[in-house]
Amino acid sequence: MPTATSFTALGRGSGFPLCLEKVDVSGYDRWTTLGGVSKESPSPTDAKISTSLVNAMKLYWNLYSLKGTCSVSGSNNVETISASVDEVVANFNTVDGLKPNERVCVSGVPGTEDFETDEDLGSLGNLHIAKAQLSIGIEFEFMRFYDGETTDENNFIGYGLESFNGDPFVPGGGESAAFMNFTASARYTDTEDSIGNNAGAYDCIGSVVEEEDTDWTYSYVTISGIPFVRATFNYFQGSSPEPTREATIDSIDFYTYN
């Protein structure tokens, strides 16, 4: 883990250098605060609210990188291509690896991606693409969560991450860098449809899913000590040979202090 210089930030009285939006999550299909208060366990405690702020502070001030296992390999029966990536360093205000004490005056939030793409224009003129990608979503923003009206502070249950509504790449669809706040993806696309193979795997974590998609699998998970909602998706369309793909978020790495 990288080491950072100790510092003091006055912020806006909440630990953040910016004011946070309030959101009523009671109508969402699945949600959790960063302290573990969730739709399935909705009773907040002072300890869980405090933990959600501590974890939010870790993610904002001390986030260094997202680590995962992302790899994909596929063939159009002529050539085989592959790609892999295992870490992405957080980006603040277009600066990779901005250290914690340098984030004091940043008005934005972290958003970045790292990927490897292997494109092969085969001997038959057929283009197929293998892409492995780790993303810290552009919509990576912190919010105050309420289980009910946001005008009543008795409904405050802790801090979480804003919902990310992007759609993943699927056959016949578009492409988004990230589906939730942290996303691992591995995709193979036979763009010229030489044998019709398209395949992909997604592993995504965040705090909120406003409306669940029946094609996805959802769960609650703790990664590097922080509670999240997890969404996974795996698809294949085509014929043999089926591309191999793996996309798993393994851990989140933080700065430490002497």
C-alpha cells in the first residue's frame, strides 16, 4: 500500500470538501449504506452511521486503486486474441494518483478506468475484439441516505454512493465504461460476425440499485471491510468455440499514513 503525508482538512463540517446531496432510498430495489444499514437490515445505529462516514472518508480521501481479476480470450476459428488487466489507480480531477492532501481543493469526485484491448483484423478481414476493463465510475459521488423523507433528519441512516444508471454492453446494445461505482468487465466481440460470437462478464459494486434487472444477479458483499451491493452478469451469444472470460473485483487499496 502507498504511504501518504498526514494532513488536516476543515471541509464543510462533514469531512467532505463539498456539500452532499440527500436521497430517499426507501423506494429503491436494493441499497446499503457504507456502514451496513441495508434494505434487508434497515435499522440504523449510531455505530453503523459512524462507520458509514468512516468508510466514506476512506473512499474519498484515501482511495488509491481498485484491484480485480479481468481476463478474456476468444477465437474466430482463425486467430485467438486475449486481454487482461488487474488494477486501476483512482483519478481525481483528471490527475492519476492524486495524493490525499492534494484532494483538499478538488471540487470533483474520482472517476477513472484502465483497460487492455486486443483487436485482430484476421486474415479473412474479420475484426474481433477482446477487452478487459476496470473502472471507477464517473458517477462516483457520495450522498446522505434517508429511509423516508429527506426533510426529516430522524430518517437519516448513513452515507453511501450515488446510484449509477449506465447500461452494460450486451449483444445488440451500447457500451458504458461502468455499470455501478466500481466495475470489472471482460468482453469479446466478433464485430464482423464471422462466427457470431459475443460474450462478456461483469462484476460491479456500489451502494444502490434503483431498479433490478432480471438478467443480473444481486447480492450484498463486504470488500476490503466496506459493505456494498454487488451486481454480476454473464452472457454468451454464438457458437463454438465459446470465449473464456472472468471479471471479479478482488479488493480496494487505500493510502496509509506513518
